[in-house]
Amino acid sequence: MTTIVLASGNRKKLDELQKILAGKNLTFVPQTALEISEAEETGLSFVENAIIKARHASELTQLPALADDSGIEVDALKGAPGIYSARFAFMHGKGNGDAANNDLLLELLENVPEAQRSARYHCAIVLMRHARDPMPLICTGSWEGIILREPRGSHGFGYDPLFYLPPQHCSAAELSPTVKNSLSHRAIALRQLLQQWPALL
């Protein structure tokens, strides 16, 4: 079995990653279990930040590392919150956490009509075989939706209660975890990873 460090301290994100990758003859160890601190995310894109996080974990553990960087892009906000999705409200002096982020997003979109509330989740997954890997495996996924005017649903995390999915006629937070893990931006990126790195299987 291959042991891979999951370079994230986000428990909900780790749970999704582990569920999607279950049964692939791999052992995943969260970096927190190895007392690895969070890397400073200084990149200007999801891909850059994922590389930074994977390299940091691999360098400190001498193990392969898998990192995810993801967030939501809202067209009416010219791509914001983007890479700052997790700390969107904090950066605007509006508090911290998912509820504060969702409240700020609703506030900024208050006067935006439905036809202009398009958005998408993005995910970049990076697998580094070692800290000096010259060609890390990079996989990406996107999930299209529309920002609602009020939260709906109790599953998921982040902006899921506001992220409406027209094909499913519900928000991402109204999907069961199993369904979400088959449709999401993270699921799309991880499927690419499994296809492109046969050694994982």
C-alpha cells in the first residue's frame, strides 16, 4: 500500500477526499496527524497554492503528498472570492468562517438579478511524488452553478448552501454526501488523478 500525506488541515475537505478515494489501495495520512503545520498560501492561483501545500508536506515528511486548493468564482464579482474563498469575510473585516463568508456574498450580490448570478466551484489537485518532483501531477475540476438569495440545505460546507445546481434543482448543501462526491469539482479533479496515475490503483 502507498502512503500519501493529505496536505490540508480542513477536516471537512479531508473527509471528502478520503471518501472519494476510498478503496484505491492507498493509505492517506492527514498532515495534522504528523504534526505538520499549514503552508503559507502565497500563490495567485488555485494551482500555485496546491503546489505550495503539497511541496511543504512532502518536504517535511519525505512522503508523497496530495494537496487540494479550491474555491468559488462569482462572475458578477469578477471572479471573487476565488483563491480567498475560505477567508473572504475575514479579509473584509466581516468575521470568519462559512456563515460569515456566505453572509458577505449575499450582501455583495443583493442587487444582482438572477441572470447574472452565475458562479462555479474550482478545484486544483496536486500530487507530488517527493518535494523536488519536477513534474507534479496536476488535475483540475469545475462545477457550474448559480448563487441563491438565501441558504438552502444542511450538508456540505463552504458556499454549498448558496450554490444552486440547475440540473439537480437544489443547492449543493441539499445533496447527500454520496451524490455530491460523485458530481463536485473535487470529484472531477480526483477522477482525473486516478486516470492519469495508474500506480494509484
